[in-house]
Amino acid sequence: MEKKRVLYVNQEITPYLPENHISKIGRFLPQKTQESGKEIRTFMPRYGLVNERRNQLHEVIRLSGMNLIIDDIDHPLIIKVASIQQARMQVYFIDNEDYFHRKFLFRDKKEVFFEDNDERTVFFSKGVLETVKKLGWAPDIVHAHGWFSSLIPLFIRTAYKDNPIFGNLKIIFSLYDDDFSEKFKDGFIDKVLMNGLNKSDLKHYNDGTYVSLMKGAIDRSDALIQGSVEINPEILEYAQASGKPMLDYVEDEDYYVAYNKFYDEIIGEE
């Protein structure tokens, strides 16, 4: 019997970024899933905070070299990879000089929200899916974490739905306490649009808020996980009202056991 495949799309992973709740899940959940007998691939952005030398990142030439068009401008896509030796796990990094070489995640040193965060999340999500296409690796589950990966469900269910790599999978989206109060600039939906996507697919995205991103991800996902003890009440209510399978917050350190059982239920292994 073939191993089931899980694609992780992460906002943050430790040790590449400081340790917090999301980055710890990004680090240990894929390892535990792999140890449970599934095959994994893991992606995150190559933020400027990631120390390439210390973490031994290197460019994957055969995967790099594509350009992604956002707002009618070509942006080179660079793919890098590093290994977490003790976990026997590789991490793929989505890189681009314009979007990911600053020494911060989503805010500058004065805590000002980057005005191009809208383009950055579009580039990251497209970059992950284009790289997985190039790898020729068809997942059974895509598990996306955090608002920065929230366009993944939309793209898979619209622009990429006819690609055999993404044609027969389940999408699980984890909801966290990673709210932001700012709004994206006007014109966000024009940056999201691509072949296979219509403006009618983007009803939630006009206002460019955190809540709209989360609602859009919930709509296009097959199942949901409450990843933090507390999440935005409006989002929690929307998720619960969706009627989709939802795993409540798991306090136990062995949360990965519940997560993998949930995976099996969603893909019909039980």
C-alpha cells in the first residue's frame, strides 16, 4: 500500500525563525507525521530573518528559474532547501529578493505592517504550488497553517483544479490567533486573479482584511483545525457554521496523534 502524502504549507518553522506556537507546530508536526508512516513535503517563506549560512540553505537550481506574474510584473521564483538532520526532514523555502530579503516577517522595526504583504502572500502561495507541480509530487492532503498561507485553498480549488497533481486531494486549514487589524491596499483581488480564477470566486477578498482571508480559506477547505486556544470569535463562529469537519484545539503535547487520526478520517482511511 502506498504511503499517504501530506504537503505542509507553513507560515513559520523553528529553528529557522524564533520559537512560538505556530513555528513549533511547523517544526514538529511534519516530523511526527513522517514517523507515523506518511510521506511529507514542507514549505515556508525564506524571510530575511532566516540565516542561510547557519541553517545551510542552498538553491535548488532545477526548481528555480520560473517567473510569477503579480500585478503585471514578473518576479523571479527562487527555491532553496535545508535539512533538519535530527528529524530527517527537508524544508523548501520560497524566495524572492523583492519580497523576502528584509529582516522582518510582516512588520518593519516600527511595527508598521508592510504595504506589500498582499503581494507577498500571493507570491508565496503561487510559488509553493508551482514548485509542487515541478516536483511532480501529488499530495493526498494539503495542510496550510496561518494567514500567510490562506490563499492556498482558493488557488487549488480554482486556478489549479484541473492539474492532476492537485486533482484528488483534501485541504485542511489550521486557524490560529495570528490576527492583523490592517487592510490590504485597494486592488488586492487584481493581484490574486490568474488564469482559472474569476472575480466571482473572490467575493470575500474585496475588503482585504484578516477576516476575509480566513473566511475565504474556510470556504475552500475540506476540513479545519483550531490551532490556538483562542482564535478570532467571528472566524470561529464562521468555521463552526460551515458544517465542515473540525478538530477542536488539542492541548496535549501529543497533539500530532489527534492530527494524524483526523487526516485519516478526512481521506477515508478509517
